[in-house]
Amino acid sequence: MLEGKCALITGSGRGIGRGIALALARRGCHIAVNYFRRRDEAEATAAEIEALGVKAIVAKANVGNEEEVKRLVETAAAALGSVDIFVGNAASGVIKPITEIDSRAWDWTLNINARSILLGAQAAVPYMQRQGWGRILTVTSIGSRRVFPEYGVVGVSKAAIEAVTRYLAAELARENIIANCISPGVVITGALDFFARRDQMIEHAKRYTPAGRLVTPEDVGEVAAWLCSDAARMIVGQTIEVDGGYSLLAL
């Protein structure tokens, strides 16, 4: 159903972005793999994608920079033929108490996590409109709604992601351009290495996840691929929890 579609996933060289990229590639999508610092991981992911029989390109961009986001979308469209699916997955942030966040930390976190999604969607939507079909997916976290130590500015950015996704969804759904947000549970990726409480976070999630195991990037990828399918076209502007039930019990 997604065969021949062209997808751009920000921050897709590794982790959750990689899981989404491979899931879409397995369904016949051509993929633009975006990275900022780790080209080797992006190239390895692209090689895995190409082994599935679809096209893959590797594109460097700092999605916190407005011009680079626009150029990223243009590069993907030029190489693949279009951008039918835009996935805003790239994330960063300053891990500090909210009272210690300065304007630089605020701008860095909000620009990379939230503003990049708005800019990327604005650049990609014209390509989707030409096709009369498009999907926008974003990635948030439970920290958008629950308070965690030193997660303040990141949590604010995640809440902004969910809000911008709803507004995109409401404005674009009549054009068959569907936007939704995925909220994974605790997923063991390199992103956790920035948390001083990494091991405690993992153990807490293992203990309080009813499914009995942590979510994997592959789990998130499968849900993302389904949300891109026409079977999910009436799911509009929603935040989908993919956490094995963790948010039901997490304290």
C-alpha cells in the first residue's frame, strides 16, 4: 500500500528514527535518511534500506536551522521524486531543572524538537498536495504530560510537538494529508545516555510496563508504518501511546 512512496525521516540514522525508516522501507517506501553528526550510522541504515530493494539517500542537516530544514526537504524530493511522508523524529535538549534553563537552551531545544516539525511540514506539504496524499508523523514522549526531574524544557518541546501536530492535522485532513503523533515508552537508545538517572529510568520502566518488556525501535516503526497506511486514515491528529501500558502505571 505504501509501495513507491517517498519518506523523509529526521534523525533516522539510529534509534527510533532508524526503526521507522526500516519499517517504511519494508513496505516499499524510498527513504531519505537524515543525520547531523553520525554519518557512519546514517550510511549503515541507508545500506540496510537499499538491501530491501528500495532507494535510500543520506542527507546531513541541522534541523534546528530554518534554512537547513527547507534544504533537507528539497534535497529529499529532488533525489527521490517527492516527499509523501514526513516524519519529525530528530530530538535534542538540555537536561537541567527548568529554573536553570536560559534562553539559549530554550531556543536550542524548542527549535530542534518542535519548530523543525512545523518548518519541515510546511516545506513537504506542497509535494503531498500534488499527489493528493500525504502523511506527517511526529514523535513525542510521556514527558509532555508528566513531570520528570530535569526534563522541563524537553517536556515543553514535546507538548509543543503534540500541539503543532493537532493543528496540522485539522488544517490538512480534507486534503488527505494526515498528521498524527507517536508517544513511545522508554526505549533503550543512545538518547538515554544523557540522563544521569538512565539506569533507574530503565529499571522503573521494566517494572511498571504491563507488557513485560520495554518498547523497541522496531515496535515504534511498525505502528508508524500502519499510521501511514490508508487503513489508519481516519486517525487524525491523535497522540498514540506505544509503551506497552507503561503510562497506565508509571508513578
